[in-house]
Amino acid sequence: MLEIVRIPVLSDNYVWLVHEPESGETMVVDPAVAEPVLAEADKHGWTITQIWNTHWHPDHTGGNEAIKAATGCTVTGPEAEQARIPTLDRTVKQGDTVKLGDVVADVIDVPAHTAGHIAYYLPGEDAAFVGDTLFAMGCGRLFEGTAEQMFDNMRKLEKLPDETQVYCAHEYTEANGRYAVTAEPDNRDLQARMDEVVAMRAEGKATVPTTIGLERATNPFMRAGSAEELAERRAAKDAF
């Protein structure tokens, strides 16, 4: 069983520190910065052996160089973005696998937020690290791709088991929910979830990870019936 630690950094980023106890390996997903990540690993007595990047944005790769210099870790990331992540040691794409100890992760191509964005799905752990593609009640902005691509991403991710824990990279849930309830005003599950999220945030609690099942029930982007509807909802959210 993996040990997964949430590290809040910058204004609303989450870096995920992941320890596999049998091998002693420790991995970091999308380190925006280095110092808090190295400090958290040291607090647990863990040595970082790997970094997994989902996409090239600096708030997901900014800590790569310093962590690599401090630990000698191996950096894995999307093949399509290798020119934009100079610290990569290994590039991967849809159909490839990566391992942390004996724990296997399947690589899923999820372009749209960036052109080469990937996600890591760990079927044996019921976990997925999705970067900025899927958020709690939201999805990533379409910076380098299309609504058609994001619609396809939602189809890929909704096929994962409902119990899959979804580790996204930002605390955007309350803001996403404010828009979501306008997109689906008759969705009682969504309204109940929003009430819960507002209460959690008022107490300073994190709202992620989420689950695939919860997103299937309450995420207006995963629930969009077509790429056109997703595009309309994304444009509305961008202007909300």
C-alpha cells in the first residue's frame, strides 16, 4: 500500500509525495518547487528516487532540477513535451508503464490543457495522478488543445473504476463548484457536494483527492454529452 502525502505549495498547487514501503522508493508528482518537497521527504525519512511529470508547465516542473541535483532521482515525463522539460531522463506516452518499486502505473495520453499532457493510473492502488486535466468538479483550461480532445480525455478517465482516487494538482474545487451548480442546477448530488466543499474550505480542509465515481456524478465537464457541450461549458467557466 502506497503512502501518499499532500504538499500544498504556491497559492493553490498540490505536490504529491508517494512512498512505496517494500522497495523504499519515493516519487514526487509534479514538483512545483523543491524545498518543501525535500523537507517533507526528510521529515518522513524517505529518499526521493523518482519524479513523474504530467506536463511541462513551470508550476509542475519548477522543482525538478533542484530535487534531481539533491537526490540523483530519475525524472519521467511526456514524450511529446520533452523539448520543454529539459530535466527528463525518460519519456513516456499512451501504452507505456512506469514503476515505483513493484507498483505499476499505466500512462494515459490526455492532451488539451497542454499538447502532450499525460496521466498516470495505478490500477493496483486505485489511484490516478491527473495533473491539470481533471479537477474536482472541473477540467483544465484548453491552452494547447481542443474541446474534442478534452471530451475524449473525459471518456478515458470515466472508464476507470468508480473507487479510483483522483490526485489532481490544484485546490480549485470551491471555485469549480460555484460554476458547476449553474451548469447543472437540478443536480442534487452536485448541490450536496458543493455544500460539503464550502464547509470543508471554511475549516481550511483540502478537498482532493476526489474519486472517479464522485466526478461521474457531479463534474459538468465529465458529464457533458458532447464535445460541443463541453466547449460551451468551458467557455462559460472561463468567463464565470
